[in-house]
Amino acid sequence: MVSNLVIYAALLIFVTLVMCEIHFTRKQNRTYPWAESLVSVSMMVCMYVVFNLKRSSFSTFYESVHAYRLLTLPISEPLNVIVLFFAFEFVYYWMHRWGHEYRWFWASHSVHHSSFSMSYFTSVRLSLTGFISLNFLFFFPLYLIGFSPQSVALMYSANLVYQGWVHTDTIPRLHPWFEYVFNTPSHHRVHHATNQEYLDKNYGGVLIVFDRWFGTFKEEQSDIVIQYGLAGKQRSLNPFRLFFQEWIAIIGDVVKAKNWTERWHFAFGRTGWKPGSEVANRMGIHEEKSDVAS
């Protein structure tokens, strides 16, 4: 029952936001990105089908991990909800950060960044292959602490619902105190930006405080025109190409690698890794991403 209410509430919020976004886009005499929006919707449908096919088997797996918990922390107690919220935000920050910094995780997460425009439809452009990237492993500490998989899934749903409204270029900067604590459209535009000044910043879900603490925060600048997209990739309206293009690129690099060290780094190393010294590798990351990626 709760899950259905979450879905209905999310749909209502989403439709309302899209209608408002279309209205303000027209008032600003800009063209709404309908083509990329339709691609995002088709990708969401594909993701939803795949998610439901694997949900039961993964639920059993998560429960088996939860069986080894240290405590039992039901979210019927308000204090546990607060603890879960902050614990989830911390875990989400690192999952999201690794999703950019390490290529195996980026292969899935890059799908979300494949739109060359920023709109509410971008928020539903999600990957089919998160389970291959092993993103679910990040939540195991929450299960082992004592939070049930259902509680974590509910918090994840709430987190995604919140993040829906930050995917837009129609909302300006908000009040300073809100911008200081929470993830906002301004912060998330920076996160999706491909400009050199904005690369690998603002990973927060609901909160932006972990970015401030761990040195990954960047404020949006009024004199920088934001560009969106993926490094070294052309704009595509083919959902299946967008789902799998980075995995295909990984396979190609691994096949062409000269030794097992290179194969390892091409698959599991830092995003943008190239053979050479550590300094050259780190420069390679920024050079590759600076074209059109974040």
C-alpha cells in the first residue's frame, strides 16, 4: 500500500512539475526538448520492466544479508527514521561519487547524464545495468546496521522523488540558507554540467552538506553558460545505444589492452584512465571529461 502511494504521489508531482516547466520555458521564449524527453520516457519504461523482472530475486538476496544485522531498527520509531535519512544520504553521496569517478560504475550512471538538455524528464533517464555495476553493494552497511531492505528502499524512493524537482534550468537560485543545506536546481545543474569548471561536483541527493564537507561542492556561476552531455559521445536519440555505449567502450578498451594491468584499469580504474604515469592518468581524466561530460 505504501509503495503504491509513493508511486502515485511521485507521478502527481512529476506531471505537475513538467507542466510548470513547459509553461516557464515558453515564457522564456525557449524551445522545450521534446525529442530527448520522449527518449527519457522510453528509457524509464525499459528500466521499470527490468526492475520488476529482477525485484523478487534481489529482495530475497537483500533479506539474507539483513539476517546478519547487528540491531533491529524499525522505522516506526521517529529517531530511526532520522538516523536512516542521514545514513542513507551519506551512502548515496559515496555511491553517486563513485558512479562518476570509477569507470565500472560510470558505465551505468553515464546513462543518466546522456541528455544534452536539462529538464524534469532527465530525472527519469535511468540505467538498466545498475545491478551489473554492483551499485546495490553500497546499501549493505545499512542492512547490517539494522535497517530492513524495505525501509532502505522507501528512503531511496523518497530521495529520488525529491531529486525530481532539481532537474531543471527554469528555477533560479533560491534563498541562501536553503542553497547551503539542500540540493537545489542550481547545484544540480552544476552536477550535470560538462564545463571544465564544474566537473565532478555536487553529488548530494537531498542534502548538499556532504559535498561541502568532502570538497566536491561547486556553486553555479552566472557568467558560465552550462553545457550538458557525455564526453566524446555524440547526441543520440537511440535508447539502446545510450544504455550500452559505455559498456561497449569498456569491452573495446579491454580487448585492445596490452596486459592485465591495463585491462583492470580500463574496466575498474578511474574514469578516463589512460596508460602512462599517474600524473598523465589524472590529466587524462579531466581532458576526456572536459569535452562534454560529468
